[in-house]
Amino acid sequence: MFVFSADSHVREPNDLFAKALPAGLRARAIQSKRENGFIMTTSGDRVIHRLRVAENRDFGGNKRIGLSEIPGRLLDMEKDGIDAEVVFPTLALWTYVLEDPELELATAQIYNDWNASFFAAHLDRFVRCGVLPVRRFEHTLAELARLGRRGYTAAMLPCATPPGIPAYNDPAWDPVFARMGELGIAAVLHSGTGLEDVIVERGPGAAVINYTRQMTDAENALLALVAGGVLDRNPRAQVAVIESGASWLAALAERMDEVYAAHAIFVQPKLSLRPSEILRRQVKCSFQSDRACILARAVTGHEAILWASDYPHNEGTFPRSREVIRGLFEGVEISERERADILGGNARRLFRFDAPAARAQA
Ligand code: MN
């Protein structure tokens, strides 16, 4: 069976941004270094993220051979039973903490140029995902045009809108989602992106709270995009929320429908469809081990869920993906067609995977 992972990462060269940024921006290039048992990701003097490296567990999979090279990655995919994947960045995941619009734009452009050539010869195995700047929507549209010319079928937007950026229920987003729909570029909202600091809670239970609440960021983004009408007004736009689990989508759909009808006198704007129908038409969620999303597919549609491995991260399913997949479907009554769609078909269609030539323009 064809297996597509809807969540994987590549590690850009650490000096990619420091080398390629124009002189005036170079000092604030995103980069990371190991220091006293931590991976410190910085932009100039600012520490963006500080992550403790656990003993013999190297977060970010620095020891995984496919982290930063394609031959090793193909070997790991073989070992893990993955046929194809969409690939997100490592350093450039932090693009949305950059407040300077020029630095944000240049960082996105540098990543997108590097990514385009890195995967160019391997589009039969990989879907490239661009990074879109959001501090100025004219920058977003200009970068979208470049990605469109190159045949990209996926591009990142922040999962949480950073302070100072219109929230996802603001009609200011319409031109961006309209253009993405026209170009056939799916908007990808990866967990953790757009937060000033992913460590929101530091007290008891912090790790569980912080990682679990990334689900809430995804839910909030979709709630805003649907209730505010952005997706309804731009029906060709497709949104994929990544690494936030997926079974909550059923609850969100049911609750939004209930509220939309029960509180109809207060509802503005009116939508042309029920919220659940808009979600079903335009939204997908990736998951690794969240079996409940398979059980809830009668509510969301099985087309809404995309299996993913999160390679090369330690919290991902590598190298046990086959075993994890078997466990997901154990005892579940499901057709072969639905199973194939969840494991690959849905992502294949969303990212237009079967047209690698079209995805390689320019
Ligand atoms: Mn991920």
C-alpha cells in the first residue's frame, strides 16, 4: 500500500541564512548551536528557542541520516516503509517569530530557493513546502507568485497568528487564500509556528500542557478561518493542519454546527454552508497515533485525515511506522479504499503528488 507521510522535516544548512541574507540583515540570521546540553536557536542576540537535549535521545534526530541529505533519507524511508512525504523546515519553522518584515521575507525567500533546488531531482518521492512571509501581505502574495511559478503545491502559514498580524477571521486574509486556491497551493499550518515562544507553560505538567495545547492552536486557527468566512469566500483554498492530532476535528465540526444554528440571530457573517461542510470541503489534519480520528471519520469524512510520521523527530514514528500503522487499524472496520486514502491517497491528491513534472516548473 502506498504510504505518504504528511509531516516530515529537513534540516537546512546551519549557515544558510547567515550566508545568504543581505549584509544589513545578516546579524539576525536564524541559526542554532549546541551549548551545555541545549540546542539554542537564535536570531542575533535573541534566543528564539532553547531545547534540552536528553541523554542519548537527540531531539530533532541529528543522528538520523536523512535529516540533511537525500540518499540517507531515502534509505530511512525504505526502512520505515514510507513511499513519499511532504517536507517542512527545521530552522525556518521559526520564521514567524521574526518581527522585521524585510528579514521575514528574505528568510522565506532563502529557504524557498534552497528547498526548491535541494529536492528538485526527487519530486517522485518528496513534496516541497514553501514558507510564506506574513508581516506584509504584499510580501505574502509576491512569494506566492514565485512558489506558483516553481510548481509548489504546499506553503506554510503560521498555526497561531503572531501579535500584530490579522487573525484568521479577518477578511484581510482573503487575497492570500484566494490566490492559494487559484494556484492550487495548500496552506500548511504546522504546530508550534507563529507562537512567540512555544513554551507557554512552565509550571507543573508543562511539557504535557505545551505539546497538547498545540492542538488548541490548530483548532483556533480553523475556528477563525471558518467562522469568519475566509474559507467560505475562497472555496478553492485548502488548509492542512499538521502535527496537532486530528480527532478533535469531529468535535469542532459538531460544536460549530450546533452554535451556528442555535445562536443564528447573532451569527455574522452568514455562511453559504454549515461550518462542518466547509471543514469537510477545505480542511485536512495530520496525525500519527491518534486512532480516534479514524473512529470519528463518519463525522469528518475519511478524506479529512492524513497519516504522518514526523520524521526525523524522536517523537515521531520512525523506524516503527509500519507497526504504528498496523495498530491504528487493528479491530477497526474500514474499507481498503478508506484505509488507502488515509495512509496516502488524501495527501497525494491534496499535494498533486502524481504530477511531479508540473510540480517542477522553472
Ligand atoms: Mn512536524
